[in-house]
Amino acid sequence: MEVLFAANRLLKQNKLIEAAAEYTSVISKLQSRGVPDKRVLSTAYNDRGQCFYLQVEFYKAIEDYTTSLSLDPANPVVLYNRGLVKYRLKNFSEAKQDIAQALKLSPDFQDANYCLTAINNAVRCKTSTD
């Protein structure tokens, strides 16, 4: 995925605004080709979503993760990423769905297991205070 190299480098350098702009440029170029490589396009949306997540732009991140999943619906990492954002927004029901689906696709996904435990604990705490 050489086309993502520059954007990935910026993301690793924590230059989030520049990385998001570079991912946007890559997405536009891929879409203008007519029939883009769905896997590369899905990765670009996921990675731009990560930029938004790290900038605490959660709704933009969810939008990009959702678009990524429309291109690659069986990607456990993207499901985990979207579920994590929904958890941070206290949308526990939808977060749990995404994380459970990620674990169904990748049962040994340790971060997803931790996240599912955190969601269940949050729901228990919320239920006990209601």
C-alpha cells in the first residue's frame, strides 16, 4: 500500500492534521480512478478515522470507520476502532455490537476483549446507579 506511505509517516509522527489531509487526498485520488482497490480505500478511511479519533473528533471518526466497513465489512480492527469510539461516547449498546462482531471475526483480539470487559463494567455501573 505504497500510496498510503506519506500519510502513514505523518500519522506516526503524530502530525494528525497533515496526516488527515494526506489521507483525504489519497481517498480522492483512489475514488477518481473509477473502480478503486477496496482494501486500500478501506484502509485509508480507517487510518483517517484514527487521525480524527486522536483529535477527539469522534463523530468524524465514526463516519470514516463506517465507510471503511462498507468497503471491508469483515475487518475486526475497524470494528474495534468504531466500537471504541462509541464506548467513549457512552453508546454502550452499539459499542458492544461492534466489539462483539470484532471478536467473532478474531476471537484472540486481546484489545477487543479488554474493551468488551470495560463496556460490560460500564453498563453494570450505569444500571446500578439508575
